[in-house]
Amino acid sequence: MRSPGYVYVVSLLCAVGCTTGDAGRREVAVSVDTAEESGPSDPVKSFASAQIDDGRRTFRFDTFGDEAFWGDTLQLHLAIAGAANEGVGGGVSPRTALAVGLKVDVDALPRSLRDALAQGQVNLDDPATTLALLQLNAVVGLTGVFDAAGSFRTMGIQCALCHSTVDNSFAPGIGHRLDGWPNRDLDVGTIVSLAPDLSAVAGLLGVDQATVRAVITQWGPGRFDAELFLDGKALGADGKPHPTLIPPAFGLGGVDLHTWTGWGGVSHWNAFVANLEMHGQGTFFDPRLDDATRFPIAAANHFGHVSTPPSQDRITPHLAALQLYQLALAPPRPPAGSFNATAANRGRALFNGKARCAGCHVPPLYTEPGWNMHTAAEIGIDSFQADRAPDQRYRTSPLRGLFTHLKGGLYHDGRYATLGDVVAHYNAALALGLTAAESSDLVEFLKSL
Ligand code: HEC
Ligand code: HEC
């Protein structure tokens, strides 16, 4: 149905078209669109915007059905509740939760609770308070499932657990969500070690539960070993665990391969994690995991061939929107005054020139357009972690927003404590001949990204 307004504009179009030719006709045709519609007129933008809302919901709140694992199987919820609240042990108070890096979303708290918190009237040492926060859906990345009587029945985890933090605007660990910022305070291993029943994990790895706890509690804040459940390499040749740091999930648009070792594109890894690490209910295909020599646990358990009937698949229907959401997360700008702009400008010239950084970290993506992968030898480090991934290489890290994840160190395992240490490494390994002043300018440039 055309509105009378449309008819009027069309006749105008004809009249103008007759006198001004094609250019004039096009101009008037544009005004036909805007005259006709009151809402957003661009179907591409409205689709993208709806998908981004959908992806954000998934990223923040979707458990993909993984409560069957974290609650029903590992019974982590019982350890959080504590014996006083129908669980086991001492329970996890808000103070303990914040100490192991869990974050609280201030926007999920009712005003009365915010006021009480601000006035120190909330008992942060009582696990019952943690349960109240879970009921408000205020603990970033964790969902508690409560029955009608208010009993804590089970729980699940979300992407946001590891890939979001908060801005601490209310108090340390309590603030507005910052999606895509890696939570470098989060001690995943210690949190998982609290679960009363780790027999499922122990069985998979072929060890006892005490061994699982001993390994994962050594991971430390901001770290997780995603490859452990594929290759069983709990320890390296040095007898120590080798978890990787949680990387940022912002600034990924235009970046070809993802994860420190380039397992695949964003959507590959999203499906991988949701199925194999979070233990959601879905479908995943990656026959590279059938290699029983390199991925003995994955091959024995057919992790490359996970299938769920479409009607029960809770992951695949979310992948498109989830990917778009991550691609829409812009790298945050470093705070004003956090670097010396003049030195950073000199550093930029070095980055693109004498220091040869831009040969791999190609601006403005700061990774290679194309196959962004390098051997360990090319960057002057060992190949332990690279060898745990299909292509046996390290992926060139995109460098924007570095200031958000300096905690825990740089490179996949945080082996370099500071940006200065990274530059010193390249200076030696690639024989760059940078002076102390040049190295310092390069660091200022990295801080400005
Ligand atoms: C338990 C913590 C944890 C959870 C939960 C988690 N991730 Fe990750 N994520 C990691 C770690 C650690 C890596 C690095 C893995 C590696 O390199 O081997 C990673 C890597 C990534 C990357 C690659 C980023 C890059 O470097 O380019 C993306 C994208 C990502 N995760 C998205 C997600 C999404 C989406 C979800 C939810 C479906 C999710 N993650 C759940 C810890 C987690
Ligand atoms: C041969 C390609 C190559 C060159 C040249 C190179 N890089 Fe890298 N860069 C990489 C790769 C690959 C990684 C990922 C290492 C890892 O995963 O441990 C990386 C990681 C980094 C990181 C750590 C990022 C993070 O999130 O932890 C920084 C910082 C960095 N490079 C800066 C530089 C600077 C500065 C130069 C120039 C002096 C440079 N790179 C030269 C390939 C390169």
C-alpha cells in the first residue's frame, strides 16, 4: 500500500526529472525514502543493530545450557552457597568472590542496595549476600538458577566471566560492565577448584581430583589453559603449568585468525569454547582434533565431532550475532595523560621504520592483513604453546588497547612483565640496535595505541 504522500512525491519526481535530468531524479528519489518512513530507513543498519543487541545478550547472559556441567555435574553452586545455605563448606562471601576476581555489575543493583553498600550496611562476609547478588543477576559472567522457594539449584557461566570486567566506578570490583576487556583479576583455576566434584574433569585427564586441583590452582589470575582439555599437557618440561592469559575480545574486526596460536576465526573459537570449555549444548566440527598424537584427549573423546539435534542446539543459533557483537567492540582509547604524545610520535616512526614492528603489526590493524601467523623462531621465543595448536605458530597480536591488559604481563603467557621488557626482547632477538631513548619512545607509542 502506498500512502498518498508517496504518490505526491512521485509526481514531483517526474516533474523534476523532466527538467533536471538524472542527477535531479536521484536526489528527489532519496527524499522519497525519508519522506515515507518514520523509523530507521536503512535495513542493513537495523539488522546490524538488532544483531548486536542479540549478541550482547548472548555474550553477557547466555549459558548455552552449561549449568548441566558447572552446577549439576561439578556442583560448584553448592560450594558458593556454603553449608549454611543448603550447600557445602564455608561458602563464597562477596569479599572472597571479589578477591578471586569476580566482578559486580552496579547497573543490576537496585538503588536501595547501592545505598546500603555505600553506607557499609551490607555484610560482605556472608555467602547469603553472594546468593542475593546472583539472584539479581549482578555477578558478571555467572548465572544462578533459583527455585520458587529461593533455593540455589544450579549455575552456569558466560563469555563475560573471562572477557568482561567493570570500571570500578562504585568500588573496586563493582562498576559498569566493560565487555571485551579481559578480566586479568579472575582466578579461574581457584574458582573451579572449589567445585566439590571434579571427577568429570579428572576422568577426562586420567588423573585424580587432587592432581586437578593442584594444577589449576597454580594457574593464577587472568589465566586459563584451554588446550589442557585437548592434549592433557598439564605441565611443561619445566614441571610447571602453562596457562595462557585471557586475551582481549575487542578490536577484532579485520583480524584473520584468533587466539594466541591462531586456532581459527572468531566464530570457530566461539563455537569451540561454548561447546568444549564451557560445556554448553551445541554442535562443533574440527577434524584437526582427530590427531591422536597431538590431541590425545580430544581425539579419544571425539571433540572435533560434537553434535546435538538442531532442535536442542543452544549454541549454533547464537553464533552469527555473537560474532557481530565482538567485531563491534571497539578497542578502548588510552586515558588522557597516560602517555607522552611527543615521545609516542617519535615512537611511531621507529615502529614503522628502524624497529621493523610494522612488518608484522601492520597499522591500523596491528596484525597482518592475511595469514597472521609466525613461527616461534621468527619472534625469538620457544615453541611450547605454538606446538599445542594446529598450525604450530603464534598469531601476531593486535596491539590496540594494550593499556587494558598490562596486568599479568605481555605475550601469550605473560613472560614479559612490561612493554619495556617486550621492546628489549625484540631489540636483542631481532638485533634492532635501538638506543635506550628509542626504546623508551617505542614504549610510549605502544601505550598510545
Ligand atoms: C574460562 C575463561 C573463558 C571463557 C568463559 C571464555 N573465554 Fe574466550 N578466551 C579465553 C582464553 C584463555 C583465550 C585464549 C585461548 C588461547 O589462545 O589458547 C580466549 C580466547 C578468545 C578469543 C580470541 C581473541 C583473540 O585473541 O583474537 C575470542 C574471540 C574469545 N575467547 C571469545 C569468547 C567467547 C565469545 C566466549 C563465550 C562463548 C568465551 N570466549 C568464553 C578464556 C575464556
Ligand atoms: C615477525 C613478526 C613480528 C614482529 C617483527 C614483531 N612482532 Fe610483536 N608479536 C608478534 C607475535 C606473533 C606476537 C604474539 C606472541 C605470543 O603470542 O606470545 C607478538 C606480540 C607482541 C606484543 C604483545 C601483545 C600482547 O597482547 O601481549 C607486543 C606488545 C608486540 N608484539 C610489540 C611489537 C613491537 C614493539 C615490535 C617491534 C619492535 C614487534 N612487536 C615486532 C609478531 C611480531
